[in-house]
Amino acid sequence: QVQLVESGGGLVQAGGSLRLSCAGSGGAFNSYTMGWFRQAPGKEREFVAHINWRGGATYYADSVKGRFTMSRDNAKNTVSLQMNNLKPEDTAVYYCAATRKFIVGVIAADTDFSSWGQGTQVTVSS
């Protein structure tokens, strides 16, 4: 089971950018599908993006498409989420997640993922 640690959250003004990173250890990182999810106060956790084990296919929620870019570096056991043109509604705790499942389709369910990081807070001020 891979262990995950996120970093890179913070406070940014609307229109700004942040880059989140997730470092994996303790498992064959390049065999995992990786995902980013977020949870805003009082809301359920929602899918943001996922990337297959080789990094050849990446999928995004409609709410972030065109603004967020997910990538992975299997040599460094890391995934990143570049977030541009941030909006106040992007404010949430962002979680990195891993699964050995092959995710079919654009949207990934959090129940498909077996390993989770502790989360990193992203706050976007208006």
C-alpha cells in the first residue's frame, strides 16, 4: 500500500495560481492510477482529476477543465496539480489518492481509491 503526502496548498487571490504536489512511498508508484479530490466545508468530497499509471491519459471534472493540469513523474514518485485562474469556489482541502484499479471514464469515484494523503488546504480569496 502506497503512502501519500501532499504539499503546496496555501492562500491565493482569485485569478492566481498554486501547484500541489503529492509524494508516494512504500509501493510500486508507477502501477497506481492517481487522483486528486477536494472537499469544501459542508460539502461532500468531489473528484477533481485522475491520471493513469503511465501518465498518458488525464481526466478532469468540468469545473476545473482548462484551468487545472495534472501530471506525474514516476521516476520521482510524484504527481502534481497545477491550478491556474483560481476561483473562490476552488477553496477546499485537496487530497491525493491512489488505486490499482483501471478507472473507466472521465469521472472517478472516491470509493475506487484505497490510499489517501492527509490533505492540503487551498483557500482562494475574492
